[in-house]
Amino acid sequence: MSTDQIDRAAVAMVLGEPLGDAVIDGQAELDPVHVPGMESTVVWRVRDESADHPWQVYVGRWPNGDVRVLTDDQDAWADLVAATGVHLADAGQALAYVESYLEVTRGAMVIVLPIRSLDELRWRPGSPDEEEAKTHLLAAPPDVERVAEAKGKGFHVALTLVVDQRLQRNEFEIAADGQVLKSSFEVLAERLPLPIAR
């Protein structure tokens, strides 16, 4: 566990109780997260598995030492990117950057899982409506392939995500400095019999 470049007290203060207490007493893991194009000690994962339900939250460290929660806060991410600087060198790096962005800024209780193939979906027994939605999806499978390509001075990225019980296609226009210039999504299927455990 590498915590030499982030202040545990500052992390605990922004998280509040009970996770902040676990950060102070060392129960919670505090680890840097690799985000392509970004310095390695800017984004941190806080995870506490000692409670009945494990907690996981992402925080950012600003150049002035400020710490803010990034989980469920895309505006905080944009501010962090502007403050710290990002350099995306190619389309593959832009794709990995978008995947990091989606993971770090998702709500703590929301599943966001990129997939490359419908074969990656894990099914559970569902209600009649859920099973019907699954049948329709598999009868006419959508294109779920990832796309990452240079576009202008930045990149175009498209990928398919499981978002809780929904399958959706997300598209992003990303600047080389990491700014999300445009994003959109299309729901491909919903109310699917997918696992609901987080």
C-alpha cells in the first residue's frame, strides 16, 4: 500500500464517517490508480472490506494537496483533469482513459462494466419480462465492438457497457488533454436478467 503522496487525514475528512475512520485507523486500503495519460499519484482508490458491505470510493489529489471525491462526480473529474494535466498519445490510450473515467466516476452502487462481446454477459434466472428482453437481445445481437480512433486533435471512442440491468452503447469525443468534449449513449436493451450484486 503506497500512501506517501496523499494525506490520509485529508482523505478521511472528505469521506466522512464511517469510511473516513477506516482510512485513519488503517483498515481501509488507500492505493494509487493508474489512469492512462495522467500522473500515477493523482487518482486513488479507497476500499474497506471490514464492514458487512465493502466500501469502495475514488478520490483525486489536486496539485495544491486538496482532496476531493471523484465517485459519482464527473464535474470533479473534469476539474482534476484541468488542474493536473493529461496527455493522450494515441487512440488505444484514449480508450483505456475512457474506461478509467467510467469506473472512477460511476456511482458507488452502480454497476458499469465495459464488454467486448455478448458472451461476457453473466445471466441469472429472470422474470418472464426479463427473459423476454434477453431473448430479443440475443435474437438480433447489436454490434458491441469497441471503437477508438483519432479524430481531429483528439479521439472518438465508442464502447458497450452493462449499466445495472441495461446494455448501452456509449460514444465519446475526447481531447488529447483528457477533456470529455461530448458524450452520448443509446440503450440497446434494458430490464435484462443480469446479476444485481455490486
